[in-house]
Amino acid sequence: MASASTATDTGVPKPSSSPVPVDASPALQVSKRLEQFKTTIFTQISILALKHKAVNLGQGFPNFDGPDFVKDAAIHAIQGGKNQYARGFGIPELNYAIAQSFKKESGITVNSETEVTVTSGCTEAIAATILGLINPGDEVILFEPFYDSYLATLAMADATVKTVTLRPPDFAVPEMELRTAFSNKTRAILLNTPHNPTGKVFSRKELELIASLCKKHGALAFMDEVYNKLVFTGEHVSMASLDGMYERTVTMNSLGKTFSLTGWKIGWAVAPPHLTWGLRQAHSYLTFSTSAPFQWGAVAALSAPDSFYQELIGGYRTKKDILVEGLKSVGFKVFEPEGTYFVMVDHRAFGYEDDVAFCKHLIEDVGVAAIPPSTFYIDPKNGKDLVRFAFCKDEETLRTAVERLKANLKRPALSS
């Protein structure tokens, strides 16, 4: 595969020339589109963390529960008999609540019946958008590191991917690489802001650059904004709010990250009718509809007052500071996040060859689990010096992790 830094296109993925065996009973079988993908790194790390009783700062799910007023609304819906199929693109009350929330965040008034689609988490919104709007061979631009489902879903769509690499310390958009990546063959760009795994919040200037290139080349923008309420530095700018961009933008979000209810899998996509049509067609045949009682819980969630979000960001700021200061104190070079609940660090001070070896050491010998982010790059070498920690944990868990790092993580002795 081509190096991401060259913004060279690469089919996703390049299938093996040998056919998948169909008659070898014990052999694992998978389509050529997906044969290069392994079990997700999140599953692998969580299994190892359990085996070694490590504090799991790997997978990005909170170890605390969501607010009672949201859970109570779902319980009331279950007890009230709202347990059959919901309307395919969302119960009217939730579609309306999403439209109102989107207007508050972006300033844009949308029709909740024709421009809002409820999905089974943001991951399904991404899949429905890609499968509903991307044709085989279409070029799609990704910033790497990227959330791992992006590449797999683009593979399912037989898309051609071009990558542009965000590099530490600030993970700024490299303007010339981005300009080179765009062409008249570009169908879309898919990006996440605030950004997982780096914690970067794309600036207004960076988004305006991307918007100008989309308009110049007739490209769409697929925006994953699930961390839009978790911003510590700067501001979250919705791409759809920029001049001339709503008509070419799909904005995706979810309930799970903001309300600590990741298991509910309630997401949505907001887009103009001509783009909504394609993603709804795919959604209809992926999941058809999303859990009905949890949609009622989501209606309650989106009615939360501003004070809820102020408390949310205040709590996460404290968690971030506990982990960031702890990581600095043991010798990591820390790239402090502007948003999300992740922090990236450089692990080279500890003498390990790459991120996979270092994360194995962390789990087995230190008792703390983190994610090796090389899996989020086309060329793993681009991420081998980095490690991602999650701080969506209670303060006691974070302090325990820091204590284990201080007690068990050692730098190599300097040779005389």
C-alpha cells in the first residue's frame, strides 16, 4: 500500500490474487474486501486487559453510567409498550429533537422528516453514508490516523482511498498534501472533528480550506462529529455551517459519547434531501430501524439544559488533567488533546521498537492497557512511535492507572 504522506491513491484493500477457499472446512472464510482486516484492535486489547487484570484505558467506553433522566425515559418507553419496530428513519419526536439540536449547534434549520435519519450508532451512520453515496472506484480522502471502521467500510464499498497524514505535535492539516490529494476524481472527504485518536479539534481555518477544496472539485464532506460536546481548547465548528457546504455535507453524530451510553447505539445523520435519499436507502437494508425505546431515551437526552454540558466538560477536564499530568510525570512526551476523551503520547523514551510491543509490555508488566495506534494508518510505521490512552473513566480508575505507571514503568538504563 502507498504511504499516506504521499497522498497517493490506494484501492481499499488490495485483494489477494488467490481465491478464498470454499471447501476447506476448518479454514476461516471471508470476502476479498475484508480479508486484510483482523479482529479490531479494541477487542484484542480488551481481551488482553481482562487476562492480565490491567486497568483498561484502551477502548473508549466509560466505566460509569449515563444520567438517570435519560435511562428513566427509556425504561418508561419499555414499560409503556414502545417495543416494536420504530419508523425506519426514526421516531418523529427524536428526528425533531435532533433537528433542534443541530440548529442550536450549527445555526441551520433542517426538515426533521426529510433531512434527519436515526441510525444504530454513528458507526452505522458512517456505513450507510458510504454505502449509499459511494460507488466502486470512487476516490475518498481520509486523514490518518483514522477511526478503524472508516477503512473497512470503504473497503466494503470498493472505494479508492487517498490518505493525508496528521503529524505530532499539533496534528495540523498539511495544506500542500491535502491540495495534492484532491482532484476532479474526488467523490468525498471523510473526517472526524474533534478527532479520534489524536484529540485534535480542526480549526475554522482548516475546515475552510477543506470546504474550499470540496467546492472546487465538486466533492462531498462526510463529517463524524460524535465528540462535538467534548472540546477543551478552541471551538467546535460544524462543516455544514460554512458557506456553501450544507448542500454537500453529511453530518453524523450519536448519543453514546456525550451521554455515556455507548451500548445503546443511537446515532443519526443530518443531510440535505438529495444526500439523505442515498444514505436512507443503505440504512433501510443495513438495520432498517433502530431500537425504539432507546430512541425515546435519546429524546430526553437532547432536551438536556446547557448546564448538563457545562458539568460534562468540567468533569472530563478534571479526568484529562489527572491522566495527562500522570503521563508526563513518568516520562511520556504528551500531545495534550484539544477535545475528545483520548490523549496521544510518544513512547520512545522507554526503548521499545514499536507501539504494539510497548502496549504488550504495558498490559503484561505494568498493568495498564492502551491502544497501539499504528492500526489507524495505512502504513503502520507512521504510528509506531505513538500510544493512545482513554480518560473516559472514573477518577479512581485513572489514579490507579497513574500509580501503576509510576511504580512499574521504567526507562532503559543509559549505557555508560
